[in-house]
Amino acid sequence: MVRYTSMMIKEIAYELGYDDPSYFVKFFKRQTGYLPSDFREMDNGITN
């Protein structure tokens, strides 16, 4: 969803059943090594 939608990260978190988006962000970072927003930017080729 982070990669293929333009939904806000908090919307994705709620859609996946997280009551608090920060838990989703922490889980995503543990699994990928990236914050969801950074992952999305990298995937879109918008890196610094």
C-alpha cells in the first residue's frame, strides 16, 4: 500500500488495523529499515 497507493501513511495504518499510526511506522521501519515516507520517496525515485 505504501508503494502502490497515494494514501497517507496514517490512512494505511488505520486500514491495516493499527489504532495508532506510530505503531505501524515503527513496525514498518523494523521490517524494512526505512520509514514508510522515505520508502515511498525512494520507490518513486525522489531521493536526495
